Amino acid sequence: MTSRPEYVVRQFRENECLITAIVRDPGCEQAIIYGVVTRRGRLVGSYYCLDHIRDDCRIVTADGQQHETTDPKRPLTEPLAVYTLTNMATPPAHRLA
């Protein structure tokens, strides 16, 4: 009998954002399936894996814009997707007051 991959939910904070990611096979492969970035309870955007071999992701912002790499030699990795979304979420300093 073959075993099914295990799925877990991981959460962490970065740049005042909460990142929630669904990870397949956390003990071995650790493939990211889907991730959501929120700031103060509001959706900033999400990302999901297009290619698990290259760790290539697509970003979808809260307003529906989609972003993915156009250079096959430089995939949009999960850390880069998280960095992009958490920095998109940073309001101008004058609005933080």
C-alpha cells in the first residue's frame, strides 16, 4: 500500500504581515502548494506553485493582478513571492500614524 503525502499549514510573520502556507510532505519534499499573505486581517495576495521542480510560483494580488516570471532561468521562488507580497503591503510612512 502506498502512503499519501501529508499536508500541514505553516504560519509566520514578516514585515507586519501574516503568511499562511499549505505544505505537502513536510518531512521530506516540503513542496509549497499555496500561500496567503494578509496585513491587519486584509488580503494582500496569494501565491501558488506552478512548477515544483523549479520552485516557480505565481502571485495573485488582492485586486486580481497576476505576476509570474518571464525568465525561465530565474524562477519566482516562494521566498521571493513572500518578499514581493509583504513589501507590496507596506503602506507609505505617512499613513502608519
